[in-house]
Amino acid sequence: MILARVEGTVVATKKNPKMTGHRLLFVRPLVVDEAGQTDFKPGRTSLVAVDTLGAGEGEVVLVVQGSSARLAYKDKDTPVDAVVVGIVDTVDLGRRILYRAR
């Protein structure tokens, strides 16, 4: 699983018919460096995930990818590679709160 922050939504009017009606989120994974500093870095790690829970912009979510995403999604024949499976309340690393939902 990946911890990521919802940065926005993605709209695609032309897409695979099985994707019609599914909300797509632009998410940015959390990066923790050797010093324990955290950041949501832009770049190649950003991805688009199908929203199954109604996550909002700025929230931290749990995302699964690949075969796990296909299993988490209700229709295994839909072409998905990343799915939001949880909305995070708190991230605690070594008794240090890295994130707490508002």
C-alpha cells in the first residue's frame, strides 16, 4: 500500500466504457527521507487512482496498485491500476505524528 495525498481530480470524457461514472483522483505519494522528514514530492511518482470512498482534496489516502487494485475494485475486468482503499486519520512514525486529519 502507498500513502498519498489527494492533489485533485482527473476528468477524461473519452475513456474505456467500463470506466464511465468512476471518479479519478490525482494523488502524490508520501516520501520519508533518512532523517525522518516527510514530503509529498511532485514528479514521476504522481499517479491517478480510482476513488472508491469519496476522498477529498488534501486528504491522505491508502492506495493499492497492480493486481491488488484489481482485487480491491468491484469489477476485475475494469482496466484499473490504482485504487483508493482507505482515508487516513493519523500517521505515527516512532511516536512522531507525521499526519493527522483535520
